[in-house]
Amino acid sequence: PLLKRYIELPMHYSRFEVDIRLTRYDSALSNLSKSGSIGEDPSKIPTINGTDLPTGNDFGSCLKLIEEHNLHRLGLELFNDKHLRNSIVQSLASRLMASNQASTALSVLLSADPLDVERCVEAAKVARDWVTFFSLIDSEKWQGSAREIAEDLAASAEGTFRRRETLLDASRVLLDYGHDVAGAIDMLIKAEAWSEGKRIGTLHAREDLERKVTDAAVSHAY
């Protein structure tokens, strides 16, 4: 019965089913996409009870196979249409974000055309790529976003082995994008980065902040 089914199926779809049975998923995706591209009639594809094989050869069926077996790279090679490629890119980015690979997900999202700005901003924030994050949002929102991000970073830093590094990031965000010298120095004091705090105070001619850093350093020494 199985051989009879394969003979009756359209050629490339038949090959797809054989590849699935042999767990040759790369070849299966190639044959499924070929089946759709040459116009094999999906109405001639009968269902099989007890399986989750697609009963069509459209892009949706291909995307399901791509997601189930992590075939995004091959999918991008097989499909040239901009909108279809974007669907694969978005799917890959979701997979990378779920596996805590935010930096890679951001690189993937930035390759999309048109750009999904909202998702890029989200990925950049998780990846702590502040240059990209602030390049994607309106400059009018920089100050408010800088304060919010710095506060989130400071809260997440407590009790972690990356505490100092995270507080330095918060300081840099406040200084570069929030134009908040006092807030930046407060973060540097929390990070016990006395020299950097004094340097920033001197650079911006803020003697009051220089004294604040010095007093904090003396207090810490005691």
C-alpha cells in the first residue's frame, strides 16, 4: 500500500514523503518546495491517518517543516521572494531569542527587508546592543529610554557576578543617550569606579560631582 501511494502521488511530493521516512529533512524540504514551485496539484495528496505530514505543498507547509527541523538556512537558499524570506527570517529570529541568542537574532532581524523595527528594538535591548537600540528609536525618546534602561540594568545587577560591568553599562547609557552626567556618576559610584567617576566629573566641569566621587571613595575606604 505504501509503494502504491508513492506511485500515485505527484513525483516531488512522493520524494518528500520518502525523505521524511528516511529522516533526510534537507532533501525533504527541497522536494516539498520543488513540488510547490512546479505546480504539482495538492488536491492529489491524500491524508494518512496517524501522521502529521502536510497535505499541501504551499509555503506554509514548507515553513512548518523548516521550523520543526531547524532548516532556516536551507529555506533562505530555496526561497527568493522577499516576503517569504522575511517569514523565514522572523521564524529564525524567534528560535534564536528563545534559545538566549539575542545578538544573533538581532543580526538576523537586521537583514530583513522591510525592517521590523519593533522586533529589532526588542532584540537589541535583550542583547544590550545600545548603539543599535538607540539608532532604531526616535532621538526624542532617547532621554526617557536611557533612564528606564539604566534603572533596569541597575536593578538586574544586584547580587550578580557581572554587577560592576552592568553598572558601567548603565552609566554609559545615561551619559551617551540621556545626557545625564549626575545619573551616570551615581552609577559609577555604585560600581566603585572612582577614577572613571572623577574623570567624567572633570570632563564636564562639575566640581560638585568630583567631590561626590571623592567622598564616596573615602567612605568606601573607611
